[in-house]
Amino acid sequence: MNVAELVGRTLAGLGAGTAFGVVGSGNFEVTNALRAGGVRFVAARHEGGAASMADAYARMSGKVSVLSLHQGCGLTNAVTGITEAAKSRTPMLVLTADSASASVLSNFRVDQDALAAAVGAVPERVHSAASAVADTVRAFRTARQQRRTVVLNLPLDVQAQPAVSEPLPVVPGPAPVRPDAASAAALAELLAAAERPVFIAGRGARGSREPLRELASRSGALLATSAVANGLFHGDEFALGISGGFASPTSAELIVGADLVVGWGCALNMWTTRHGALLSPHAKLVQVDVEQAALGAHRPIDLGVVGDVGCTASDVLALVPERAGYRSADVAGRIAATGRWNDVEHDDLSRGGRIDPRTLSRLLDDLLPAERIVAIDSGNFMGYPSAYLSVPDELGFCFTQAFQSIGLGLGTAIGAALAHPDRLPVLGTGDGGFHMALSELDTAVRLHLPLVVIVYNDAAYGAEVHHFGDADMTTVRFPDSDIAAIARGFGCDGVTVRSEEDLFAVKDWLAGPRDAPLVIDAKIADDGGSWWLAEAFRH
């Protein structure tokens, strides 16, 4: 056995989840060792797509995913997806070959440690045969326990060294962090004094639905989420959905009316608060987070609590008296009637062979099975699937927007689909992002994924079109391509949608075997620019 084989088998023994990548000479042996150890490997067509797949799989499965890469260009091809994962604190291990230490003139040589650190990932390295197991365990432990994206470099000369296996430790997940008693008591006092409290749960609250619902019920708080935690409170009569640019008018009004806002594992950043416009100047702000540095990072707060969301909610629950707070029959009725965008009337702009994206999204929400997992690419379109396509829980929504790159959506949808094969995977993407990621349609076809790809096609980079108004748009408008025909060329089913009647083809696909992806080329009407993007561009 050599070091490459030992590293692959060690990761398998530690319990790594699915691996994704593009195999070259530098990562050939280690990838086969992963496979031999029982780790599933998914071959992508581009390292960037593989990175997004690994990111989404880890987010939605709770397992440490593996991204296997060739040295140099294999790593640089994946950098955008790695950056997204690192910014999102995705527990992911990037297993990348590296040039041999003596190969100073190798075409593949770049400073891979510095590259990893530059994008927020943790650089690690297998130094020798003697340290290979310890190096690999350390990298895996950091990924899992600290929720970090780790780049583990495997120099070619070290890979070839003879090695001997060693017993492996058990690497548990992150330990829950209890808040100190004084912080819990201070939060309980604020809740007891509040008349209209609102909870906004973020990434750190995923998995803590019930403790938060119990505390909200006792203290009379309404429930909202950041975009990444969408679905966490699905079905609760006092749930407002997503806070921020995607919030419905009713939800936004109720959040603005709060006299206490508690961010649970939520940054309360500009997106979640509409640059602060959703926070009343009279409201007190609280943040609960396991990271001390996160508290007050985006705006001043009245109280910061260092603690795990679930533990903190449970501890505070024991201290808070029962109150009606913001919860009343009138508020519940308003949320039920107009709390969702689907219930808000709009002037349908469908005409001239173009369908209103709001009409399209509302119809698809009714048409597609409720047990779904929705992935969102970035772009002008993104508010429509995010706001209109409901999801059954927080594992039904995968939102990779920490780096705000378009083109990550298709890889994201594939990774999410593999994490939850029992759900219908749905991707919302724009034509720009779709064309960037096009090669991964082949991966979706090879995997026989029943993936629904909704392309909101305006034949442009729509954000720039709407932002720059009357300027020369030559650089951001394109000929209208036949995306449905392109999809069929890859082996997908493809349908062009210009009106409501065209969605009958979607019904036919849903009634069939669903053994190949369906790509919906939706020729969308111009509604003057996404409401959420207009909000962002005003600041």
C-alpha cells in the first residue's frame, strides 16, 4: 500500500460521505482507494460542477463530503465552488493532488496552500508516509467538528511512498455549546418584556426546529428564517417564511412591527434585514451563535449569546413565562391569507410568447410534488423560485449564495438530489447560469436523476439589464437560444414554455417514468426587474 491508497482508505474508514470530482493522473489512485473503501464516487464533467455537488451534498446530508481533484488546474477549476463552500462553513474535504516538492518548474505548480487560505478554506497537507493517517484524521476532524471546508494537499512524491495502515479514531460531530446562565437569563428577560417578538432562524438553526417552536409558542414570537434556512418552520401557523428581500408584504410588515428580534444562528446581514429596513429602530436585537465573532458582526446588537441554538432555546424555555405576545387570531389570519407570495395577486404580464415568471412559479408550485428539494442558482430570476416554490422542511431548500456566483445551480441540484433521493429535485436557474453549467447535464443524465430544471430565460444577464436602465445593453443581451433542444441533445426531456397551456408537457413528464431530467425552457416576460434585486440595488 502507498500513501495515496492509505489516505483514501482512511477517509472511507472515518465515515466520509459521497465523493465527487474529475479524475486525472494526480488523484487517480486516491480516488480508487476511496471507492475500494466503500465511498461512492460521482464523476462530474468539470471540477467546478463537482465542487458545487460536494457542497450541496454535505449541506443536505449532514455528512462530510469529499471533492477529489488533480493538482494545479484541477484545483483552480474548482475554486469558485470551494469559495462558496468555505464562506458557507460547509463541512467538506477537498482532496487534491499537489506537485512534488522538487518539481519547481512543473506546469501544474501553484501555491495550493495559499490558494486555499485566500478563499477562506483551511489548508492541510499530507507530509509523509509516517504522518499520513494523522494528517488525514486532522483534516477530517476540522471539517466535521469545526464545520469548515478543508483543502488536503497530497504531493505526488508523498503519494508514492510505501505506507502502513493504523487504527482509526472515532471522530464525532460538533459538540453542542450551552450558553452561560447569565446570558440565558438575559434573553429570557427580554422575551418576557417583549410585546411583539420575532425569531429569525438561520443556517445555525437547521435541526433545531422543535426547541425554537416551543420557545416561540411560549413567548408569543412569530417565526421567520433567513434564505438558507427556508422551510424550517413549514406548516406553523405563525411562520412568516423568509425574512429579507424575498419576504412577502405581509411578512415584511409584521417583522418591521417587532419590538424584539432574535437571530438564531443567523447573521442578521443586509440580505436578511433588507439593509436594516426590516428592523424597527425601536426594536431590541439579539443574536445567538456558536461563534463569538459572529455576534454583532453586521450591526449593533443589544445582547449576544454564545451557544448552540437548540441548547440555548431549551435553556431559555425553562425561564420564560407564557405570553400571547405577537400571536393573535388576527395575525394568524393575516399570515394565512397573504403571508405567502403565492397568495398575493399580481398583474399577469404573460403575452407575446412570454410567460410572467410569477405566474409560472405559482403554477409550478401547484404542479410539482410537495416532497421536493429545491436548489437555487444566482441571478435576477432567483426570487421567483425562492419565494413561490414551497418546501416541506429545511432539507427541502439548498441555497448556495454566500459567494453570489451564477452557474453553481446545476451542480448544487445534483448534489442535493443525491443527498435525498426520496424527493423530487428541482432547480431554479437563469439562462446565464444554465449555459455556464451546461456540461453537468451529462452527469444528471448518467445518474438517471428525475431532476426538473426550470430555466427562467430572458436571453440576458437580467440583473445588469435592469440595474443599468437605458445604457447600451449589447454586452449583456444574447440571441434567444433553444434551451429545450440543447437539453434533448444531452438526453434530457425538454419543453419550451411560453404560456400556461405549455405546462401540460410537464404534467406528462411527471406522470411518466421520470428516468431522465426535464429541462423547462421558460421564455419569461419582463416584469421590470426582480423586487428583491431592486431592494438590493437601492443601497
